[in-house]
Amino acid sequence: MSNRIRDEFLQKKEPVRLNKYLSEAGVCSRREADRLIEKGQVTVDGETAVTGMRVAPGQEVKVGRKVVSRQDEMVLLAVNKPRGIVCTEDRRERDSIVRFLNYPVRVTYAGRLDKDSRGLLLMTNNGDIINRMMRAANRHEKEYRVTVDKEITDEFIAQMSGGVEILDTVTRPCQVEKIGKYTFSIILTQGMNRQIRRMCSALGYEVRDLLRVRVMNIRLGSLKEGQYRKVTDAELEELYKMINRQEAADGRTDRKQGRS
């Protein structure tokens, strides 16, 4: 680990700006943190916070009535996982994503890809954002490019789009588009085990290549296989907005069900 990287991750005793503190605690983006502060919804040691203030170790920060804490500097990475790498934290697995990435801070994946699949994998050291993404996982979009062993027909596209019976249930309707003789794109809003492979198999097709190109608003883009990059502030801002909208929608659904 270089001295710069070591300093970046280990110097955590200095005061930090409050919006950075809230972002690293997984509460919201820095821009949204500034809005919360301006609205008077954030307190430090019982006093209403002000925009631009800094927080030192040991001070109590609350958003509303909830105490928040900054354990580590937040890391959120977009990784282009190669085929053959396993999404597991078990370092005894020679081909684990943790060993492969060898990042200087402990990170884990937010939504896995199976060993035979490749493409976009989000990895972070922030458990709160993982939990919030997974709570919204029944509806957040994941986009894939899939190559199969037989020519794709209109009937296949219609069946994949409408729902396929696998694992004693029928998959949720989804967006499917033919983009080549043997290749199609598919956008899922659920995360069943090996879902695309099982769907194709149920229709008599075998997946030859499966590439994830997007998770919510984070795109694989031109990131080379085996490489990673930090998610940008703009991407993080939009990601938080999407999570917040889904949580609000889930809350409305829960309230309606409670009244029924």
C-alpha cells in the first residue's frame, strides 16, 4: 500500500466536514446532507448544526432522533468482475472477489454475480448502504447483456418479458430486447438465484455469456475487465435519491397494507 493510500484511509482522527461525515455514515449524499443541515434536522452534541461546520471524534451527531456514526471513510467501488471470480468473503477461496481485488480497506459486495457471470459489481465498506440497497432490491433495476446458444425468436423475447416459471414461481415481467442474432438485453427488478440462466434454460436455451452492465444508475461503461473505479459524487447523489424514493414507496405500501 502506498503512503498516500495509507494516509487516506488511516488518518481518521482529524475533524471532518459534517456533510462528509453524514455521507460516510451512509445517511445520504453530501448535497442532501447540506439540505438536511439547512433545514435544522441535524444536531451535534445536542446543538443545531450549521452548514460547513466540522465534526471531531467523540462528538454525537443526530439526524432527527437517530444517532449516526462514521466508522470508516466510505468506499463505494464499481468493479468489472471477470468470469471465474467468486463473490465470497471467504479468503480460503482462491478465486474470491476479495482476494482478487486486494483493496487496502475491507470491502464487500452489494448484490452478487455468480462465478460464470461477469461485469458490474458494486463493492463497499459501508454496511448501511448495502442494507438500504438490498431492502429496495425487489424493485431496483439491474441490466444485463446475454448471449445464448440458439437464434433468438420473437416468441422467446415475449416469454422472457412476460414471466417464466422457475423455482416454483413465475418471474416478474421485465424488459427484454433483442440486440443480435444470439444476444439480448434484459432489465430485472428482482434477484432470484441464477435467474437469467434458469429462465433461459426453462425455454430451451443455454447461456453462453452473461454480462451485467448496470446496477440502478451505476453503469459499467468502458471500465476494463478486472479494473475498478470509485463511484463519482454525482452517481452517489443519484443513487441515494433512488434508494430514498424506493424506501418512501415501500413505506406507503406498508401503510396501505396495515390499513387493509
